[in-house]
Amino acid sequence: MPNFFTDNPDLLFHFNHLNLKEIVEIAENGYEEAQKYPYAPVNYEDAMENYRKVLEVVGDIAGNFVAPRAEGVDREGPRLVNGRVEYARGIKEDLERLTQAELMGMTLPREYGGLNFPHTIYMMAIEMISRADASLMNLFGLQDIAETIYKYGDEEQKKQFLPKFASGECTGAMVLTEPDAGSDLQAVKLHAYQDEKGQWRLRGVKRFITNGGGDILLVLARSEPGTKDGRGLSLFVCQRDESIKIRRLEDKLGIHGSPTAEMQFNDTPAQLIGKRKFGLIKYVMDLMNGARLGVSAQALGIAQAAYEEARDYARAREQFGKPIYNIPVVTNMLIDMRVTLESNRTLLYATARWVDLRDKLEKKVQQLKAAGRDFAETQKRFKEANRIAALLTPMTKYVLTESANKICYDALQIHGGAGYMRDFPIERHARDARITNIYEGTSQMQIVAATGGVINDILKDYFEQQEQKSYKGHLQFLADHLKEIRHIFLDSLQFVKDKDDENFQDVAARDLVELYSYLYVGYLLLEQAELDQRKIFIANRYIVSALAKARKNAEEIRNEQFADLLHADEILI
């Protein structure tokens, strides 16, 4: 009986070494929540034990209930029946089981029926669900919609919608994209207007909407007539009714269990969330950052599943009188996949912790302000956490989703011709992985989002602190490699700055972001290697490879041919 939590030693390692003490204390209001809710933790140890039990439940459901249904879900897919979306039978059963386990409101406060869990724990749940069935994550993993209503909605809206999410009565959808507004959400045209009674209404078309048949919809719409940029957009919430027509379901490459819809709003009644004009510049950006972290966890779960399929197949498949597992070129592929999985998991949960810290410090600032107490130091720490989270979130999505595609590609290769057939799960994982580096912002958009933090070297203090540390034995050798990568990065950054050309900075962005990611992940792995002997191998393989890649990144930045990208029209004839 597989349990996707207890059978994953690396996930257990990360859980056992989480540092959420300050985060949990703020979330639990100094553990005063236990006075109102008997099931709330009384201290940090109690909270961690509670998280562990819930993750074991998620792991059991994922391994023993969701995973066996995934193939059937992929083949059946959703249907459009009389203008309404019907999920595949397996998806319906999965959602019922998750609802029975009270897992549909993991991060929501208890007063609305939620579990009040940190995002870090929620990301672990998403990873396991995605390993079982990536398409189910697109329903289970949309809890950020409820979070957005909680953060920016009024009390009446919270009471109206949030308990429905937490109970599993309703699912939701982020209704953002339009036929001519994909990555460029400033181009959204769907019209929001007020009728003669002051009721907001929505009119227009949205496309590529994940779970478009959901019950509660967050819709980005143009509320300010005559505007053409993001300052004219507001965010609205509405309940699915007869005025919303599902025009069609997309016929997709992967994640077949998740319906992707084209939707038409016909004067649909809606409620404004927060303030007018803040829809894109504040609310949707916050919503999408949460979604990007969720997609990163989704990619990691898919990659984990693909790796395990490849490893097990390689052990069972014999060629030339021995299992292909024992052929060095195959073994090396599997080792690289394993190292990538563990380094990516390290980056994901480090990022999730910074996101949690940012959110909880923001809450603490608000509490201190309300109590008339000094909040200057907390505000300073919040701003730092906000800057770091704003860098790491897009960086994480870029690294993990690109890696997931590579792992799935290699896992299918290990299967050979058999992997190309639908008889093996690996072809589904390869198809499912492909969307992760596209939706919630393509990899190219993640690079753009991360570039500012990299150019400003906002992790400088952390890197300098790590460089001052002394390590034992082979770890010092690896630390010296990281110092060399740091030198390569700073030298490359200065080269780009000396060009004094914003266009060239944009051209060099991918290499700079990758260089920065090697450093951050490398130092995190060094810390882990001090705690666990097995992690020494992971750190060694990652850092040695990162140094070679760093030299390549630097050469690409410096190569005069690189500048030809600035004259693409002369080349792409």
C-alpha cells in the first residue's frame, strides 16, 4: 500500500528539517487559537505533529486512491453536457474523498472551516497529489482563489464564499486569460459595468480557463471605460449561473482530467473584490504568485512520478543479458534525474518558507499597528521577505518546470519504444509536464520577473554570510566551487552593466537568472549535506555540474555572437 508521504525519503527529510516556528506562532496568534478551537495546536511541536498526520492522510489518498484512477481520468476526460462541465468519474471520486478528509481548505482560517496551515505544508500536499494525478491538482490546487477572497474581500464576501471552498461544496477558477490577452494581461477587454441599480455585471469572452466550469469565479475585467492598460482593470467574484456559457472545452495535449474552457459572460452579476483599478496591479499579481508556486509543486510531483517509472522500468527491463539499470549511460541518466529532483525540492520548500514568512510578517505588522505598538522592525523584516519571495517565486517556477520536462523526456527515453505507447504511464507524465512551463506565466515571463532581483543581487548578504563559513572535508571543496560561481556571476553582471544597454540586459537575463539559481540552491544543499551524509553526494553532483554550467552561461553572455540577438530581424529571414 503506497503512501506518497512516507515512501518518499527526501520529502520526509524536508518535513523533518522545516523551520516554521515563527511562521506557525504568528499563524496561531501565539497559540491562542487553541482557546477557540479544541483541535488547534497548543505549541509548535503539536502543530508539526498535526501537519505530519494530515500529510500522511494526503499521502495515503494520493497513493492508494487517486493514482489508480489517473489513467482512467486521462482517457475519459471531462464533457460538456447542456452547457455544463461534467468531470471524469475518477475526478468526481477524488474530490469526494478529499472533501471527506476535510482537505479542501488547507490554508484558510478555521473561522471559515479551513485548517489554517502554512503554504509550505500545502505545497507538500500539492506535490503528492500531482505525483498521483497532475490534472487533479488543477482543482485541489486552486485554493489560492479562496485565499485571495480572504485577503482582499469584505467580511460579507468571506462569509458567503469561503466556507463553500473549505467544505468542498464549490470549486473555483481564475478567469484571467482572453484570446488576445495571454501573458499580457494588461490587454484584457472583458467589460465590467454597473447597471441602473449599481449592480456590477460582466460581459465578454475568456479563453484557456482552467476549471472554467467551477462554481466560484475570480474574473479580471475592465471596469474603467476608455482605458487600455492595467490601471483600468478590477477583480470581481461571481457564482456560476445561467448567464455564463461554456462555449467549448479545449482538446489538449495533457492534464485531461482538468477541464480548460472558453467562457462567455452575458451580463453576469458580480461583486467587486477590494478597490477598483487594483485588479491586475495588486490582486491578480498576488494570486498568480501563489499559483506559480503551486505549479512548481505540480511539476515536482510529475517529475517524481516520471523518475520512479523510469527507475522501476530500468530495473525490470533486460537487454544484452542484464537489466538496463546496470548500463552506465542509463544509470547516469537516473542519477542526474534524482539529483535534479532533490535540488528542485530544496529550492521549492525554501521558497515556500519565504512566502510563508512574508505573509505572516505582513499579518504581524497589521496586528502591531492595530494594537498601537512599534512595528518598525517587523516592517523592515517583512519588506526583506517580500523582496526575496518576489525573486524566488518566478525563479522556482522557471527551474522546476523546465526540469520536470527534462526529467519526463529522459524517463520516456529510458523506456525506449514502450514509453511512446499508452501502455505505460510515462507518456501521460510527459504530456502533463508540458503545460507547467507555459501556464501561470511562461518560463520566459518568469525570467523577466526574476531579473530585477538578480540584477540588484538581493541575496548578497546571504551569499557573503555563507562564504564566511568553514566546512569539513569535501564540503569545503564544494564551498570553494560556489565561491568561483559567485565570482563568475559578479563578473558577468558587471559585464552586462558596463554595456549600459537595457536591451542587452534583457538578452543576458536567462543566463544571469540561472547563475543566481546555482548559487542559492548550491548553498542550500551544502547546509543539508552537513545534516545528512547521503546529501553529500547530491550536493557534490549538483555543485560540480553547476560550476560547468556557470562557465557556459558566462561564455554565452560574453560571446560577441550573443549580441546578434539584438538584431534578430537581420538573422531570422
